Amino acid sequence: MHKIVIISAMVLCIVSCGGRGASKKGKEKEDAMSKKEHIDSTAINRIFDSQGDTLMLSIQQLTSPGAVSRAFDNGSFVTDGDDGEYDYLHEKTAYSKAFYFPDGDIKGHALTEAVRTRYNLVSVMNRVIHSREWFVRRTCAVNPEEEVLTYMDTLMLIRESQPGISSGFVDKAIPDPTASGAAKMLLKEYRSLGRDESALDDAFENLGEVYFSLPPVATEEEFSSFKEGFWEWYDKEKVIPGIDGIVRMNMRDYRGGVNSDGQGEKLLLAAKREKDIDRRSVLALEAVKFSREEGVFLLGDILESGIWTKYLPEVWISWRANTQMNGTPSSFGIIPNNYYDHLRVKTLDTMVRHCIKEDDPFARCLIENLIECEIIHRMGSIAGNSSFATCMDLAHEEFIHPRLLSESENSN
């Protein structure tokens, strides 16, 4: 299945456009790929030596450096006697911002309502997962030699971790009574976590069954075509000749030559000068690998612009992971998933609006994948939260054409 599979408190999302899952067939088509690094320096230099004025696409109210800083800084401490502990559970962005309430011009359309119900049901689940991961992190952090966590302490932490989503809000966000019922059951069982954890597992499973029964955004036949033709459609080298060489520079086992100093700055400048949204997105996606702080600013600008491009889901995934890495890769830091999902629903609006204007089955498949994309998990990598692993995947395999993965393997 291409859809989510719910297992206890975790969710596995198989993103159809990921590099590893779709690479085998592409590798077979690329038998003629050279075993040596092949970098078209002329094409790369053409990218680096772009000319023209720089421009931005939006006012950037949500993704400016100041907005990002506010998303991470809740400015509060939990005090216990003489000890102080940073509050890494609560974020300033309200949970309501993480839900999809479509703009008026597309509200009521069949596609819009399908996206709204499916995404908001998943969003309730994601708020619970986020809360539970904090609870697990908090309880696992207790040193038994210094502190004894009593049953009452555990109940207190469960209460503190509650998402705080009211039944009335669920009904507003999810008009479908069966879906809203599944969401409210999950919230109820999480409140009862200290008494019966198996009931919470059942609530997760029930929510998954309800999700699979909802009207789909894309059919199985459309997903089959999407998987078959994805790399031909998504190929970044066709958008910007020479970009393969720049992508390859950040992949593991790269053995080619490196361009002159300042290549990151040149790539950022090229992205700022680019007026075509597809080309600008491809450039920004690579620029952030060289310069994370400035790169996320460009990616955020693309998300806030409201302009459609097939690279939007990758832009959001990269923006989110790199923004979190700028903030903290730790499992003990603020992970503002409400804030990130605020930008996810804005991205959904852009994609839905495009699909209403132009019937685009591949774009609808991307919508389904964006809906099912997991939150940043608090303990999602050896180094801490999952943003670290996501950035590594984006550099080495995810959304990277199979021909480059073949080249990477052949260079060993």
C-alpha cells in the first residue's frame, strides 16, 4: 500500500517519490552510466555565473528569521524547588494552526473537502504522537539514582502532555462524523493512557481503518502511473542542465573535483535571481545543502509565495528539517511541529488550488504523500530528533534521481 500504516503510537509513511523506493527500475535503465564521477563543469559554471537582479516572491510573514525564532522561543521554564528545567513541550504556535481550513475560493470543492477530512484526521493523530513522544522522552530522562518517578508523577506528566484539542474543534475540523469520532476516541484514550495503554493502540488502529475508508485524493491506478512515470516527470536535470553535478557534490562517496571557493554563495545568488519557480526551487533545494541558514530563508519564501511547483513537497520537507537543525537537533529541544504544519496546510492550499484549476493526477498523488508525511519525531535519529536523519537522506538518496544513486554505487 502507498498509504500510512499505523502501528501503536507511530506512523509509517511511504513517500512514493523517495529515492530508495523507486530507484531499482531507474537503475536498470541507466546501465550506460560511467563508473567514474562525471561532472559537467561547463554546465555547473553556467549555473554559478548567473546574471540579473535578485528578487523575493513573498513578504515572508511566516518563515522570516524572526518568525522562526519566535516559533522556537517559548521563553518558559518549569521550576521545581531550586532546580529549573527548560520547557521543551510547549510551543507558541497554537495547535489550531496545524489544521487545514481551506481558503474561501476553493472551499466546498470535492477535492478540497477530501483533503480537509483526510489531513485533519491525520493531524489529530500527529498531535497525539508529538505529545506521547514528549512523555516518553521525559520519563526516560529520569535518573533512577536521583529521582523516583511515582505513579502519580506519571499521571501528572500524561496530563501535562495532552494536546488540548476540544471535541468542538474536532467537529469543526473534521465534518465527517465517523472520522471525527475516530479522532475523538484517540484523544480520549490518550487522556486515559495511565490506565490502559492497549486501548490507545486500538484507537490508533481504528483511526487508520477510518482513514483508509475515506474518499481518496488519488486512485490506485493514478498512483500506479505516478510511480511508473515519476522520475521522467520530476527529473531536475531537465529543468536545469548541470544540476546533477551539484547534487552529486553532497552525496556520500563523491570523488569528483570541487569548484572554486564560494560555490554556496554563488548558488544562493543564482536561486535569488531565478524567476522561473521550478528552476528557483531546484536551485534553492541544493543551495540549502551548502548554506543552511540562508537556504531555509529561500525555501520558506517559495512556500509562502503560493505559487505551484511540483517540487513543493520536497521544498517543505527540506525547509522543515533544515529549520529544525538550525534550531536544535536534540530530542530535548523545542520541536515546533504545529508551526511546521502551519506551513504544510498553506502548501496544501497551493497544491489543491492548482489541481482544481488543472486536473493533475501526479499533483494529487503528491498531495496524498504530503498529507501522510510524518512529523519530526523527537527520538528519530541517533543524534536526537529526526531532522538530522532527514537532512542526511535528502543529501544522499531521497528525491535524487536513480542515475545518480547508480553512479554513487559504481564509485565504490
